[in-house]
Amino acid sequence: MAKSDIKTIGVVTSGGDAPGMNAALRAVVRACSYYKLRCKGIRLGYEGLITNNIVELGPRSVSNIINRGGTILKTARCAEFRTEEGRKKAYENIKKNEIDALIVIGGDGSFTGAHNFEKEFGIPTLGVPGTIDNDIFGTDNTIGYDTALNTVINAIDKIRDTATSHNRMFFIEVMGRDAGFIALNSGIASGAQDILIPEKKDEIEELFEAIQRGEKAGKLSNIIVVAEGEELGGVYDLAKFTKMKYPKYDIRVTVLGHIQRGGEPTCADRVLASRLGVAAVEGLMEGRSSVMAGIRSNNVVFTPFDEAIVKQNVINNELIRIADILAR
């Protein structure tokens, strides 16, 4: 489809929510208005495409949402969209609503669905990376990551007050089933004694060595940050093994869970979301499709879905080295 053929853009938020999705949605809607395009919002993720839960959006539809967490369009994971039959229903509703192109705000699973949809039905699609895990290739940061980091740091700072007051050791689990970006960066920023992430392939003996170093250095409390996908096991098992090894320690476990997904987006996430929302609209107008808009070295770039889906952002080994130095 030539860029001049696009008159209406559909926008959907899909997969897990992330702070800043509303800011990205706002940018898409207002960029459409600026360029005299119609914009339609698909509610409840891809499920809304299948059930025709689609609404017209204008500049006033997105007033006062830039500061709100979550997504006003709602989001959901949709098993039916993974089937040919489900995508055919979605296509019929796309045509019924005269939608010429689609912007998908979400993660790699959402982009996979969008990529398949475009290949089957020819609807131009463009992705905007919204996930707190920061694991999508093609952008320095994903929307929601900075907010999640700040939420984790604030929580750890409060837990440290208790840990210090009672000479306790805390194991703190943060999100990151397949990626340790949140754990590594929040661990460094909060002065953790040890940081356990999936990419590092830790051994239990290394954890014990870190604890012993802290003891020799006279530390009376310890914070251990654990990514939920850490291969040594769950945070409760790690706490149990540590208690068996060091019965004198008063050990507590805190799982931060879904508070990391919520809250008002930070300034960094609002600006990132705003830039990528506008870039997505302009990218479609330029004839781009089956790509994801991202920011690298402070410049907007477009990465093919094939790469964004298959590849992953890589942990910076320099940060692992720094974390080890600072924990001693």
C-alpha cells in the first residue's frame, strides 16, 4: 500500500501492560490528527479486532492520559488470534472499519502476531516497544522500563531501612523471566550485595561467597536481588538454601510482583513513548511496514520485525563487572 493510500490508522495495546503505553497511544492519536488521518482504537488487544471492539479516537479522546499508567484501551492476550480463523475474523473487522494500517504497542509476542497478520492479509503494521523487561532488540530502552526500575529502587530503599534496623538479609525478586535488565540495574543502583540474573549462569557457591565477603567486611544486613527467571531456582528456594548454610541469619523474602507494571510513567518513559508514537505514524506514512520503531543513540530507528522478534537486547557485561566491584 502506498503512503498516500493510508487514511485511517488503527492502534492496539497488546500483551502485558507497561507504564507509558497511554503516552504512546496519545502520541499516535494526536500525530494522526496533525496529519489529517483518522485513528481508531482497538480495545482489549487483538481480542478487540476479533470481536469488533473498535472506537474512533480524536485528540480529546486522549486528554489527561500521558501521566496515567496502564492503558485506556485495555490489553489482553488472545489465543484465538494465534489461529488462522481468528486472524481472518480480525481482517474482516479491519476492512469493515476501513482501517488501512495498524500500530501495535506491545512486546515481541504482540509483534509476532502483527507480523503474521501482515504476511497473510497485507495490512501494513508497525510496532512500538512497550514492555518493562527491556528485552526487545532494536531500541536502547523499551517503554515502561525506566518507570519499572524506579519503582523497584524505591521499594528496595524502603526494604533496606528494615534490613538495617533488624540486621536482616532480604532476598528481593524482581520481574525478568528471560532477561535480567531490571535486576542488574536496580541492584547496582540500590547497592545490593549480590545480583542473580538468567544471563549470568550463577552457581549457589558464588552467592555464598558474596555473603561471606559481606560478613568479613562487617555488613550487618544484606540485599540480594533476584530476577524471577534466575536458573538457580525460585527466590524462596534460594532463601531456604541460604538459611541452611547460614542458620544464624534472619532471612526474609520479598516478591515485588506486579507493582513493577503500575504507577505513573517517569519523564523518560513519557518522552520515549511520545517520540515513538509519532515515529510510528510517520513511518507508516513513509511506506514503512513490518518494522518496529525504536531509539538508538537518541535517534529514531526502524528494525524489521524478523530481527526485533528473534534477537534480544544483550546484557552489558561491564555492568556485571561494576556490580561485582561495588559489592565488595
